Amino acid sequence: MDENNSYPLLLSQNDIEEEEDDDDMTSQELFQRLQQAWLNEKYSPILLKHENLLVLATFELLDDIEKRLKSSEHKTTSFRWLMHRTEYNRLYFILCSYIRTRCSKIEEYPSAALNSEELLSPEECVYAHTYLNNMKQHLKKSVLTELKSEQQQNDDDITLIQLLPKPNLNDFVFFQVDQSVNGVILSNEQNNSGAPNDIIDFKTDDQYIMQFKHINKLLNEKQIHLV
Amino acid sequence: MDIDEVQYLSENELISVVPNFKHPEIHLIRGSVGPFLPLVPLQVPMWMAIHLKESHRCRFVCPEWLTLDSVQELLKQEQQQDTFTPMPNPYVFILTQTIMNVALEDIPNGDQIRLLMKDLWDSRLAKLRSSIGNLARSGALYAKVTHLTQVEICLIRNFLKTSLKHIAQLQDAIVEE
């Protein structure tokens, strides 16, 4: 390991200039963004957009670090090696937890996930399809063949999607505001009694708890983050 | 959502330590740390500080928000106001506990600060309980919770989620009739 041990990420690490695309992140920014993506995914009831760029960049970074750790001439009990190893483990944990959370959401609501395929990575698409097919076959074999043949429904994909449960947008989440937003309307759709819808101004650094459906859009535009 | 994960997040915060060994700069993912020189204080992430302390290679420097005076001030403000006061750091309580576990001898008046922190925690918890009660009674489906620390949010998260969900369902049912 050379003394000036830096982690070139995609281009050069010390270039903090923001160019047209997001590829020139410093590894520090990558870490921050991955951590925030992990927290958002953990606390949101629905599947969020897959952060393909972050995941791939983190994989590259982790591979790089692992190679350096393995090929290091320093003893494995040296302070430097231990610190790098600890940080590697911490980052690896976040990445794995992120992917694990997404997989468990896919397993809970596979049809909803397949409905919005743009939110999935290619591997997750394959996973969701396989999972759904396996479940269908398993249920068909174990239950449907035992019922009378009139009750066996066509496994029409559309009816299937309508029958299966969808994730609940009414779940409550805590979030913190990154950028002020004025005039957020909390609409009560089933409000027949004529009570006015609430309009709130969000200031930076405020924290709230409310139903996810109200802030879904703000989360996608990164004006808030879940806490 | 567990306390463990809040602790994990809190370990990314920076803290000042005074090392007693020499070591050149280390370039971590989140920036470089060092160079380590004996008796020169520097900022390191908490996980590294814990590791150093447990291998007896450093001494902690008390962070400003953990001195006796500032904790007393915080406690006074908290007890005077009905609403929550802003905390200097989103991880105050968990960091205090970690620091006290690892480096009690490095913090002047450590025991007194521990007691004051416990009082602070108790008074905030009492406010939390009463405000949750008010929230449930008012039937509102959202609330502003600025100035709550991460640990407190973690504590009430599950309870508030299920209870607000039930309230929302009941409200929908009433409107439909």
C-alpha cells in the first residue's frame, strides 16, 4: 500500500468539480448519498427508485479497497490496515442492508414491484419474475388443483395483479426537510364533511410525521429525506 | 430502526481525541484523518476513537456540548419551556452514553454530567408522553417533531405508526357512514 493512499473513484478523487453528470463524485459524497438512500429505503413503505449509479460505484470502491487490503505488505494488525478494514466492513454493511431491504420489499409485494419496473435494477427484475412465477406455481400445485375445476381461475396477469395486495401509501413516516417548500396541501380524499384541506409550509430542518402519500413526490425530488 | 442502527449512525460523527502515538495520515473513504502526533488533538470519526481508546492509544477531548456548563444550560432551558428545545447534535443521548462507557475518566465532572443528562432525558420523555397523548386526542394525522433526537424518534416510531394508522382508519370509517 503506498503512503498516499487515496481512492480514485471513476475519475480522480480529488476533483470536487461538479461536471454535467454525477459521475465525478468524491468517495465522501458517495458514502453520504448511499447512506441516505439506505435510510430512505428502510423507512418508506413502497419501493423507491433503484440507485443504480450509487450501488455500482460502491461495488467498485469496495472491490478496490478489498484488493488493496489483501495485497497489503503491512501486517494485518497494523493500525492503518485495521482502520481501512473497519471502514470497509461498515460500508459493506450499508450496501448489503440496502439491497436486502429492497429484496424483502419485492418479496412482500411482487406484483406491485413488477408493475413499476422502472424502479428496479435488471437483477431485481429477474428476481421478481422468478419469485412471482415460483409462488404462482407453488400455489397452483398445492391449492388450486385440489379445488373443483370451475373454481380454477385463469392465471391472467391483470386479474392477478388486481387481486394481490398493494403496498400501503397511508403508512406514516418521519422525515426532515432539506429544502423549504411552501404550500404543501394535505388532501383528505374521503373528506365529505367540507373540512378544509391543510396547507403547510415546510422550512429547512423541520421534522414531521405524516402519511407517506402526501410527501411521496417531495421525496422523489430530494427535497426531504426520511429519518 | 433499532437502537443499534442509531448507534451505528452516531458512530460516524466526528470527535476530538489526543493520541499518544505517531502515525502518518490515513486516507479513508470519508476523507483523510491525521497525521497522528502525540499530544496534538485532532478530529476522528467516533468508531475510530472508540477503537483507539480501547487499545489505550488516545485520550478523549470533551466535546463542547458535553461540558458541565452547557449541559446545565440545556437542562435549564428544557425545564423552562413546554416545547422541545433544539439539541446541539442529533445524537446527543447515544453519544453521551458511548463516551461515558468508554472514556469516563477523560470527561471532567463525568458523574455529574451523567446525572444531568439523565434528568434531561427524563424531562424530554415526559414531554414526549404528554404530546403524544395530545396528538392522539386531537385526531390530527400529522405533527411537527423538529428538535427531537434520533433516539427519541426511534422510541416512538413504532407506537406512533400503528396508533396513527388506526386513527386514520377509524376516521375514514366515520366519514363513510
